[in-house]
Amino acid sequence: MKIIHNPADLCRQLAKRRKSQSIALVPTMGCLHDGHMHLIETARKMADFVVVSIYVNPLQFGANEDLDRYPRTPEADAKRCVQAGVDMIFHPPTLYADAGPLVSLHVQQLADVLCGASRPGHFDGVATVVNILFNIVQPDIAVFGEKDWQQLAIIRRMVRDLHLPVQIIGVPTVRECDGLAMSSRNRYLDAADRRRAATLSQALKAMARQAGDGIHDCATLLATGHAILHEAGIEAEYLEIRHADTLQALHRLQHDQPARAFLAARIGKARLIDNMPLD
């Protein structure tokens, strides 16, 4: 496995591969966990050559967010990538000029709701850096986790709108044994907060069970989720039911509208997100 730091070097290395091999990209910010390994495993099955990018993107962090303390574990990440059969790590020191980019992408509508409502500019930063990575790596496929569903929906729309020649693969969320979605930010939780954090998935699962039992009124489903969170002393930043593709708010589940429940909450020092389909 090679570790490449310079975009021009990466382009040269991949040009040799592209003639005879398919290339998969797994974009990450590092601090790799089992959820990332599942993404890599999926990429490994779908392409001949797997590139994992590790880059903590400053454009997607707000002024009072955790850019400086976001966990960085490059040595451990490299070991995990070797074990997972990754062919190349792209770990650039920066992808921007010293003053920051003067040209970037702007996401409309899809970025105005859910996480985007409280993190203005976040998804502009995500779209910009993912587009840069696509331009450098030129992958045939790119693999993302469904835990960040809003991000996944935005990237799919970006690929569609900009006519980018890459197939986007979404991989179901990997969870701890108690249901908590795996996240690099879970390490911010102390023992008590870690136990409370499992309530997030419990609330979503209860809503999904009700939907499966034929309750289609979204207000009823949301009341169930809020009650479970309230009992654990958790106040949601948001708990909403939206169309899976357009992210438009739904008031009633319909058979022809794929719906998901979306949740964000701050528990201790961690802001955690999760989502589940409502079938």
C-alpha cells in the first residue's frame, strides 16, 4: 500500500492504473472505525483498485465547531487500511491555497434543512471537497455511508447536475451492538453519555416499527420518537420525517414516496446524527 500526499503524484500513479483497472474512492476524514471498514470492503468488491482519502476538510467546519479537536489518527488509519486491502491512501496536507479557495460549489435547497439549517455553509464545503477529490482521483465509483444521508443525497445530486462520470454507492449504517451508529465523534462521549446515546437509534427504531404496523401519520410517529428521547433526557436538535431523495418534509407516509426519519442531538460533547428508513 502506498501513501500519497501530493495531488499531482496521485494523478500520475492512477493514470497508469486507469488504463486496465477500475478505481474506487472512499472519501474519509480519518479516525477510521468499523463503519469505514465496511465502506472499504464494499469498494474492494466493486473495483480493482481502492483509494482511501483522509482529509479533515476545514471548509465544512463552522467557526465554533470541532475542527481543531477532530480526532486525527494517521498511523492507526494506515494499519487498518493495510488490513482491509486498501491499495492507496491519499492524505494531502491541504487541498486549498493558503487564502482558501476563491472558487467553490454552492448547494441550494438540499442544504437548507436538517444539518444544513444549523450549519450554514457546511454542505458547500462538503460538495467542494468531494468534487476536488473526484477531479483528482477520477474514480469509477465512490462509496459513502448512509449515516450521513443528507450528505449522500447532496453528492448524488451534485453528480447528476454536474454530469460527473462516477457511480455513487451508498452503504447502510454500521452500528454498535446497542444500536448506536458508528461515528468518529463517539469517542467524545463519556460512559454515561455513551449509554444515553443508544437512545437515538431506539427512538428511530420505534418510529420504524410503528410505520411498519401501518401508522402513516408523521405527527404520530414523531411524537413517539420525541417521547423516547425525552425519557432519556435528550432534546433533539431536530427529529423530522422527509422524502429520502428530495429531503422535502412529509406529513403522511405514502407507498410511492421513500421516507426516512432524521435525528440530530447533542449528547455531552458530541453532536450525533442518525437516520432510518420508514417503510
